[in-house]
Amino acid sequence: MTVMLEREIKLQFAGPAETRAAIVQAGATPIRGRRLQEDCLLDVPSEQLRHRRCVLRIRIEQQKSLLTFKGPVQPSPMKLREEIETVVGDGEALLHLFEELGFQVWFRYQKYREEFAYGDVIIALDETPIGTFVEIEGGEEGITDMAHTLGRGAADYIVDSYRTLFCQHREKHKLAATDMLFDEA
């Protein structure tokens, strides 16, 4: 289990090929290849976690799954919040266990992610049903430097969650989908 303060931003890009090239040209080293992630956000029927502005997430991947708790976002020019995360052996089984305990999945989202490292930051290239994003996580100076190297500044920082971005996209495009899935977007 890892407990930490997570600091991150997102940046939107036109497409994955040119984004990947820009990340590599910036000097980042690939550390995890492209893979599908399915994230399930859970809460109890009374929405206790959502009212506290917290998130309980199960991330299911082919090789490993993660259980993550995220506390409320703290004041910062970047997204900053407490994060507790642990690797789990079987994400589907854990999801079923939580459902048996009374939790319900209230939002699901998918993305293809590949990760790169540079200094004290991890750069994730996310291909989502609503576009291509780069998520930079790490120290504030490292995030700022990497964003600048990618041609972006503080005005370009996105600190919204994929849920919020999806809701904005859904409203703009008058979509009926309730989850951010490739076959529904």
C-alpha cells in the first residue's frame, strides 16, 4: 500500500502518434507499454464518498489491478489530493466483493494508457473515447518543466477528472451514454 500526495495535470493533444513523438523527443523513457485500463468508481447508495468529494476506484488491467482511494482535491494550481493505492491480484473479484458489501459502480471509463518517465515525473499518454490526453504526475517543478517542454503552460493545465471531462463532452455533443466507454462514445 502506498499513501502519498498525488500532484498532477492533464494536457489535451490532437492525437496519440504526434503526442508520443513529442514525449519521446522531450527525453522521456518508455516504462509501460500501451494497454487498456477500465476504471470503476464505487460508492454506497447514499453517495457518502461523493458528498465528501472522495473517490474509491478499482482499475482493471490485464497484468495487474489497482485499488485506489483519493481524498478531496486540495487548493493548488495543479490537482493535489491524498492518494492511497495498492495492487490487487484480481480486479474483477474485488469489484464483485465490493458490490456484495453494498458498494455500486456509479461511473466506468476506459482508456488506452502508456507511460513514460522523466526525472521525478511520470507521463501517461491516454487515448480516451473523448480525445488524447497527457497526464503528468510528480513534483511541481518537474510537472511545470515537462509541460513547458511539450509546448504548454499553466493556462493549458486541465485539473478536471475524466468524469468531469466526459460530462462536458457528453453535454456538448448531446450524447446519452452514462459511462466513458469506447463502444458507447
